[in-house]
Amino acid sequence: MKRIKQPFLLILCVWVLHGCQVTKPLPGTDTFHWHSANLYFLLVDRFYNGDPSNDQAIVRNSPTGVLRGFEGGDLRGVIKKLDEGYFRDLGVNVIWMTPIVEQIHGSVDESTGNTYGFHGYWTRDWTRIDPAYGTEADLQELISKAHKQGIRILLDAVINHTGPVTAKDPVWPNEWVRTGPPCDYSSYAAFTDCTLVENLPDIRTESNEEVDLPPHLIAKWRAEGRYESEMASLDAFFARTGLPRAPKYYIMKWLLDYIEKYGIDGYRVDTVKHTTEDIWAEFSTLARESYERYLDKTPVPAFPDQEFFLLGEVYGYGISGGQYYHFSDAKVNYFENGFDNLINFDFKSDAQLPYHQLFDKYAQVNKTTLQDVGITNYLSSHDDGHPFDGQRQRSFEAANKLLLAPGVSQIYYGDETDRLLSVEGAVGDANLRSFMNWDDLRLDASKQELLQHYQKLGQFRRNHPAIGAGTHHEISRIPYVFSRKWAENGVKDQVIVVLDRKNAEAIAVSSVFANGDKIRDAYSGETAVVKHGLVRFKNSNYILLLEKM
């Protein structure tokens, strides 16, 4: 059954900082739109330890470099924060988690010290959740609870490579992987026909030759008592699809299982440009078919009119390239090869621009080169060593620019609490992956104030798809006042935002609101009535988030 792609209408209550106050929904609060999502990205191992009993479910206790071992975060930790309303209060409507599949058991001896696959990108077995992260029941509970709060779940898909070879983790057979040469990034082929880095075996995704399962995987499944069930599931998949038993299709099948079994809402796809683009076109088709099967067999799905969502990590892609990523000798449009949205690596540098230049630039590309496709903006991440505000000295400005910019906003865990991005003794990307600073948040009033700022902006974004998906119009430069307007499928949403307000008392709003309209400032909660095209608020905040009541 083919469904028409459209926003899913979801009635929400208006959430305040400490719970849910049921009121008449404000205009715009009933519509979710992928192009305006407020996405929260977290490393499962570094977010919250909800079940200490699984910390050594697989013994990984060799001494490691700073921040290069497992630290206990798990799916139950995410569930705990869902139960507490942490994501809901942030206005988050999408959570992206790093891969949860079973990781290599051994460590890699690097110049930075021993390193384990705590981050989730070093796969040992795609068919099993790593016991350090939790269980299948944990994942099902997490997704169910998120859906009840109107939150979508993205898992992270890795098809490009396995985990490294260690004393405990053998190399996959030659017909499955190549172990060289390392990519030198000098050409398109030097991204796709090579290993990403040394000792990270590269899946032969270009091959359609049928291969047997790796002996070590068969032995593993037999020891776990699930060989017969896994083989029966594979036989059914290949019989239904008619696909050859090539390495890429095995892995795709294993990733599709998380869609059909648990009802995840999308995948963030890792290392996209390190395979040929046709791989993703195929994966997109199969993923959307799997999601349709999930919807068809689910009596009451959370989001029945939604299509499966694919977010691509094309490292280095930015809006300056339009819809294309430019290699030295080729250019590729990944939007035309299965992706709804790409991570925008330009935003962290563009955010150095003043507000009006930043928002004008993004509004313009959304109307032209990026019309009808989506981008995800971020200011810090797990593998970008040059964040916008690495020393956390411009945190409120960063929040304003990220959460009020056109496009999807990606909050990296701890952006909202000033989690450190530079840690004594850590080397390289380990600096970006410290444990979430819950104790700092509990004890430090300044971090609580920043969190409240993110909450107010995030709720406003969640309630108003116009922020990320609407048209942008500057009303005045000093103070900086702009409107966003959005309409789709008979639903309309219009808002006005004021930044750098200073001493301005009267704000011109006639381009959006009519005389007599009752207006609410979502930041302070204060209300006012439009008179002579103006509204006046008594609060002295530098920011106003204006919506019609």
C-alpha cells in the first residue's frame, strides 16, 4: 500500500518546564514536518547509565586512552530521560542514536591508547543489540515511549565497513571485505574503492556475487542458539526480494529488520560517500518497503501517514554545493539517490555570520537550490573537531542560531548544558565524546539557565513548523525582527521572532497579525493585543517569540 507523503497531524499539549499543562493547542502545534524537525543526537554509551548491571555484559576492561572505553550509557538511560520528560521539555521531536548493534569485543591499540567500539561504528554482528547498550525489550520500550510523546527515533546505519580486526575479532572473508588500500581521497574512486582507514575492513558493496556467511558469524549464532531462526529469516528475505546473497544485501536485510520489528522511523546513514550512490538508492527503496510492511501489520501505528526517513552523512557536504557533493573528478546528487535530508557541514562556519545574514542565506537556498529537499544543521558533533563554539563562550547565541535557522536543527547532546568539548588528556575526537554532564546541570545555575533557554526555543520550534520549513521575511534590522510563514495541506502557521530587542517597546507585527489579535510571547509567557499594527510587552527580554493565541 503506497502512502502519500504528507505531514502527520499530532495533537500536542503545551509543555512547560516541569510538566504538561493541557491547554487549547496554539496554531502550529498540531503539525510535524521533517524539514523543521528538532533533532537530538546522542552517543548511547555517553548519555546516561540506566542499568549498571550491563556495563560488563561483554568484558572490555583493558586500560584505554582517555574517553576511549565504554562508560556505561545505555538504552535504559535514554528511557529514563524520556520518562522524566527531558526530551519533551526540550521540544525535541526526533532522537538520533549512534549504532546499537553488537560491537567488536577487543580493543584497537592506537597511538592514543587502547580504544573500544563504545561509539557504535565498529560492528561485529548487525543482527544483535550490543548487551552493553541493552536488550531488544529495552529498544521496543524506548521506541514505544518516544512515539507516545510524538518523538521519532532514528537509528544509525553502517553498511560501508565492519569493525577493526583485533585479537578477539577476526577479519571477515576476502569475498566480503577488502583490507586495502587506505582511501587517499584524491578522486571519486579513492573514496569508494578503498578502506576508510587502515584496519577498518571495507565491505565489497560494489559486488553482486553471492557469498556464504562468514564462518565466525555462523559459529556465533550456533553458540547463541539462534542459527536456525537467523537462516530461516535470511532465506525468506532473499526469496521475497529475489536479490543475490551479496554482502551488501545481507547487511541491508539485517538493518531492515529493525524497521519491521520495532517500527523505527528512519536511519541516519554513515559514511555515505564511501560507497557508490546506487547502494543508497537501493537501500532507500527496500527501507521504505519495509516500513510499509510494518505499518500494514501494526494495528495502531503511531504515525500512520509517515514515510520512512533517510538522513545522510556525506562528510563535508554543505549548502554551498547546492544538491551536489563535488569530488575532484565527479559530482553526485545524493538527494536523487534515496536521501530525504543531508547533514549540512557548512552551518558551523556560516553561524559566524550576523543573524540577518545567516537567516537570509538559508532562506534563499531553501527557495532555490535546495527547494523540496532537506538539510540538517549542527554546531557541534561527535566527529567534527572544529565546532562553532568549542570553548562554550557563545552558548546562548549558538542556541538562537541553531534553533531559529531554516532547516532541521541538530542538538548534539550537551549543547544545551555546556558539556565540555575539550577534556584534559583526551586526544582527537575523544574530546567531543565526554559523558553527559548531569552533575554540572544539577549544581550549576548558569547551566540550568542555558537549558531553560534551549527548552523555550525548542518548544517554539516544535510547535511551529514555520521556523524550519517556512518562508523568511525580515521586518526590521534594529531590533532584528523577522517573520516565518508556512502553509501545507490546508494547515497554516505564522510567527514573528525578535532578537537583540534592547529597549524597543513597540514591535510592528501587521505583516503577520491583525489588529485585535491576542499574541503570546512564548519565551516569557506574556500576552498582548495588537493595536495599530503594534504589540507591546512589559518584559525586558532581548528575545520575543510571538505566536497568535
